[in-house]
Amino acid sequence: MAAPPSARRERLKANFPKLVAMTEEFAYADIWERPGLSKRDRSMITVAALIALGREEQLATHLGRALGNGVTREEIGEIVTHLAIYAGWPAAMTAAHIASDVYEGEGKKA
């Protein structure tokens, strides 16, 4: 499967073509398409990892993708709350703010 469209990734092509190609061919065409986990499960794992690692810019994108893959807002809330203990309170609070921004952005699209 082709990588989902991304304006942010597209802007990198001119200067970082190999990085973009690896993202599309390995991360999306290989890893995200493996049959061992559903896209929904992969989204939950990815969101949790990004919160724990403090990857705020990537988190916003993957929260939107998680919602599209069937993860509910309630489940995202549980992931964020759970990670307050394991990744730290600041990481969870930051993730909660980013998720709220994503939710508000979705409301503006509807």
C-alpha cells in the first residue's frame, strides 16, 4: 500500500528524497502493512511511543491517523492517562494538549 498523503513529508522530498522514500517504502509499505497487528493496534502503539519519547510534532499527525484507524477519543484518553505514570506527568499533559488541538481541528473540518 502507498503511504498516506502528507504535505509535511512532500515538502521534504526536494532536500531529503531518500528519507522520504524510506518512509514510504519501509515504514508504510512494509511495517504498517504487516499482518501481525491491525492498523488500529499499530496506531495505539505508535501514539504511546511518541508520547513516551516526547515526539510532539509527530504525535499530532499520528493522533489524527489513530482516529482514522478506529481508535476512539476515550481510548486516546486512557493511553495518555496510563502514560502519565510510565512516561511522566509532563509528557502526558503535553499529549493531552496536542490531542485537544487535534480534536478541535477535526471539529473545524466537519
